Amino acid sequence: MATLARATTNRTKQTRQGFNFPACDSIYRYQASYNSYDGFLYPFAYYEVVRLMKQKIMDFLLSNADPSIVLRIKKEVLNYISDNENETLLSKITPQANIQTVIKAQKPDGWIGNAFHGRSPAAGAGMLDNMEVGLRFLAEKGLPPENKFISKAVHAFFLDEPFHNECRMKAPADDYTVTALGLFHARSSILIRAGYEYLLPENDCIDLKHDVNHSFKTFANVLNYSSLDDVIDTSKRKLCFKEETLWPCSYDLRMLAHSHSWRTGKNISLLAEALNKLFSFEHECEKMVYTKIKSFYKSPCLAFIHNQIYCLGLMDENYINFDLMELFARCGVVKQVGFLNSKYEHLLSLVNDDLTVNYKLSPRERNWGPYGGFALEEDWKTKARKQCDLLFRILLIIHYAE
């Protein structure tokens, strides 16, 4: 950062609330000076810089961004929106082309499209017109749980005459013993993202509290291992998880990020401890770890291990997965996990005074899928729209990380 990253306008000492502190060029130097001084003043300088950045980003987005971004800022960051403004913004969001792609694909029974788990050319399902991605996209655009399209989609999981049967049944007991796979991961994560953690109709099919607790256990269980060799076997020259190993995947992170029932100070600290250990293991890009089911080898749902953690972009110091960073921030662990905190500081350093971001997004990062997606602007035909999408995720990461 340039001048935005300074708590002062020059390199001389300035006075703030009766304390003197040296002018610094960046957040990094604030933290370095904090380590070398008496420990009270410099945290203030650091947080003041971040606060100013957050406010400047928010002001820019409220004036320039897509209505869905404005809506979410007012609800999630400012925690206030009038009923009239809420309705006005929703009336601007619903007619948008991407939203209409999802809505038009919704069947009379509430199911969205002809597939569940993302794009399926064979089934005629595109990027957004499938149940998993479509429902998550509606929620990401700011449509509330009571919205008729979201409510109808959620209730479609409980119909007796299913279109996609395996997604409308109680997860078998052994579904929870298969490492980083299973129906409940995707289904429960989108129901929670849609806002139904405490709103799901009484049923004997889906137990979200159980699934959230299970996801927490997958992370906590990492603390039981001293190395990745403890969780991996070799079978027919393939690396695979040992039978009934509990190991976290990206869906587990999504469930924790958007749920509340697991959150206690102790659990958040335990999650941070588990993540510190997970990132301390030596993950190797060339090693693919499969989940073995009987004689079949299946790719897990982007488990946090070896090749798949590289696929998530987490191990590349020059790449930022904005979607995942937001999820970690929502869990309240970014500042407690050294690896994530370094990513966070790097992210803040990319924001210039004019709110341009020194980061080049590839066109494919505008896409949505089961494992990612963050673009809420209608398109990226202008630099301003791409900038708004980037800045909104940065704003959310700051908001939940701090």
C-alpha cells in the first residue's frame, strides 16, 4: 500500500491521542515497529490503517458496485438496511441475467436445472443452472432465506417424488466414514449458505447440526496426526486415505464458515491450532491422494492435502483464492494461523491508494462452480466491475478477519 497504508502524511513523528509514533510506509513496518517498541501504541496504528482502508473501500463500493454488493454491505458490514431500501435493491437484483438463468431453470417442484453437483453437459446443466451452484449463487447475490426461489429450492430436498433421488434421501451412516466425500457435504453446505441452519423444516432426512459438528471434527482430528504418513496408504501404486480417516475438505470449511452452532472461543482456538498443524505438513503438488471405496479410487472433494491443496491455490505464495480466504476469515481464525495471516497481510499490501488492486485475475475466475466463485457483478466487461468484485471480497475478508 502507498499513502493509504500510512497513518501519517509524512515521515516525521505525528501525535495521535497523546502518543507519538513513527510514520511507516506499510502495514508490515507497523508490525515490525510494534515488535520493537513497548507494545501498546503500534497496534493502534496498524488497526487505524486497516480501518481507514476498510472505510474507503466501503464508500467506493456503496457508490459504484452492483446492487447485490451494496445490499450485502449494508446487511453484513453495516448491519442496517431499511425495509424500503432492501426491497429496492432486491428489485434491481432479480432481473439480472445471471439470476434469471437460475430462476428460469427452476422446475415446478423447486429443483434447479437437470443436475446437482455443478455443470453437466450430458444433463444439459450449465454453470449456474444446476441445484448446488444455482442455490449458492442466489444466496451470494443477497437473496434472503425467505425469498420464494430459495425457499422453493430448499423444500425440494424433501419431496417424495424426487427428480434427483440420491440428493433427496437420508445420508447413509457410512457416508460419514468416507474421507472427504459424501452426499451430506455438498447438500448441507448449500442449505447452510442459503441461511437455513436454524430454519430447516423438521425432518428425518437432513440433520444440519450433526453435519456441522462432523465438519468441525474433521479439522480437529488433524491434531491427532504427526505427519501425513499417518493418514495415507498406498494401494496399487496410488496414494489413498486410510480407511475411515477424518480429514477436512473445502465443503467442511464452507459449513463452518456460514454456520454458528459450533462457535465457542475454545472451538475457534482449536480450529486455529488444527489449521496451523495442517499447513505445517509438507504437501507435495505431484502427489494425488484418493479416497478408496471398495475397489474404486475416487477424487475427494478438494481435501486439504497434497495435490488438492495446491489445486485450491493455497500453497502458491503469489496466488490468492479470494473465496477461500473469505471462508477462513468468517471462521475467525486468520489472525491466529500464521500461514493465513501472511496471506492476509500480502492481500492488504496489494491495495493501492486509488483502490486499484495489484492482482491479475484470469477470466476463468469469474466462473462459478461447486468449489468456488465470487463474482457478483453482472460481467467484467469494464475494469470497474472487476475492481468492485475484488474489493468486495477484500472488504469481507477484512471485516471478518479483524
